[in-house]
Amino acid sequence: MKLNLALAQIATKLGDVESNLEKHLEFIKQAKAQKADLLVFPELSLTGYVLQDLVASVAHTPTEDDPVFKHLLQASNDLDLVVGFVDEDSRHRFYIASAYLSGGRAVHVHHKVYLPTYGLFDEGRFFAWGDAVRAFDTRFGRVGMLICEDFWHASPPYLLWLDGADIMLFSSASPGRGLTDKEKLESARWVERVSKAYASMFTSFVAHCNRVGFEDGLLFWGGATINDPNGELLAQGPYFEEALTVCELDLNQLRRTRARLPLLRDERTNLTVAELQRILQK
């Protein structure tokens, strides 16, 4: 089975949901022209990142009666979509969220479970913490989504792997920080390294879509990547500019890799649970 996967590293306008929606529809049109089956957008792609007191005013719900999502849900009849937005629950708590849209409906919504509050980050002041990491079924197989800081921790990708995710979709609004000796941003080097590592360790496809552009003094670096279950880099977007990166995935690679390297078969989940219980009881 083949999956034509597209990653849209876009520049968003802070707080301007209508403008950002237009950009989504523009990239959806481009992805359809390249026969994409699934198009992934970055973290908070509909709203911009440094929202602070704007959070409540840009929240939307992935339903047909929402003035923004009705257009995206309609578009998802032609190709599946992952979009980043601010979600609001029934008790008016706000979450950094990603929605997987397919066939005119929201198949799954992931709430960011790790909210960084160190360095230049202050997400914990404005958003509620998500409390679930779960894979879900799509027409391409079982998928899992994580948002930025989620995949800087080892446990969320591990949980997705155990829950059956063969395709992991990571979205981020990662600002550029630090330079390495090779004049590559330290933040880019780190994300590329862990994406490759997760693909290798979990013998799964791992795709990462990061935003670009300037916002409130931050520079976002883009550099979308797709790694196969061997950890091999299949495609990479440019740094610092908007781009649509499209790559055909051969999903049969999952079988070939796992027949050679049966890490999933040999994983001792009960041992992990027992040791976690021991550690937590200390």
C-alpha cells in the first residue's frame, strides 16, 4: 500500500484565523494537485503561536457548524488533513490541539500533553494540559499525533507505538535556538536526531512538520522531515521558507523492517509496567 504524504511548513499570522484559513486552503489546493493523500500542517497552524491573551478569541471546534472548520472538513473529503488549532472544552479550558480530519469528519483530536514553561516558553500560563496519548485508525492504518514538546519526551512516542501507531505525525512551532559547529540550528539538529531515532527504535514512519516565519521576535525554521521504519530520511523541506514537501511512502516497508528487526515483537511491556509501578511507589 502506498501513501502520498505532504507536509506544509507555512508561516502563520498571529491571531488572524481567517488569513491562516486561506493559506490552509491554498496549500490544500497545491497538495491535491500533487495527488497527496494526507496533508499535515504545523502546531497552531490556524492561530499562530505566541497567543497569550488571544487564546480564548481564536478557539474553534472541529465540527461542521464551526465557521472555520466547515471549510476544512469539506476539503477532507478529497484528502486527509492534520491541522493545528486552539481547542475549547465544555468547561472553557483551552488546549493546544491537532485534529485529524477525513471524509468530512474529525477522526481524532490530540491535546498537547507537555506544555513547556522553561526558557522562552510560557505555555502553561495560558493552556490546559492534555491527559491522553492514543493512536487511532485511518484508511492508511493506525496513526498517532504528537505536538512539539510531546516528542521531546520519550514516553509519548513509546505509548503510541504500544497502542499500534505505525505512522507518527509530529507537528511543531519550533523556534530557532543555538548554532552548532556546522552552522545548523541546535533546535533543528535535535529534532532531526530524535525523529530519526524514534523511526529506528519503533520501526515506524515518523513525519515532522514545523512552521516558518517570524513572530514576536521568534524565528521558526521549518525543515520538515519524513523518516522510514529503518530510520532513513525519505524527504526534507528547506529551512526558513514556506514549502510543501511531498513524498510517497511504501507502507509495506513496515513488514520488511519488522521481519528483519522484530523489536515490537520482543518488547516486554509487562516488565515496563512492573518497573514503573515500583519506581512510582518509592
